[in-house]
Amino acid sequence: ALENWTLHDLRRTLATNLGRRQVLPHVIEHILNHKAASLTDIGEIYNLYTYVKEKREVLQMWSNHIEWLIKQASEMDALAA
């Protein structure tokens, strides 16, 4: 229920929806600033790539989706008025 939501729910919603859009799990983890449970300490030491390009593209895609949802809601409100 909405009265019990937390800020963490927004992170979960983002991660779930990015997964639905076939965003690679390691990119989602970097967006959420999580350490992957599957990476070893050695993997974390040697892979210093920050995925900035990928994160930017994915977050732009998500922003476009949110803007589309807002537009749809506004159009529905206008029709209901």
C-alpha cells in the first residue's frame, strides 16, 4: 500500500523496470551504487571501469519513460475534466 512506502521502494522500482528493459545487471548495480554479490574482491580491484556512458544512456531512457508517463497522466486528466 502507498501509505507504507519508503524511499528504498523507488530504488527497487527503478531496478525492476530497468531489468524489464533488458538493462544488464552490472549496469543496474552501478546505477544503484551497489557492490555486486557475484564479483570477487579481485574483480572489484581490477575492473575500474565506471560505466558512465552506459549509466547515462540508461538513465536518459528512464527519464524519457517517466516523462511519457507524466504526459499520459496529464492527457487523461484533461479528458476527464
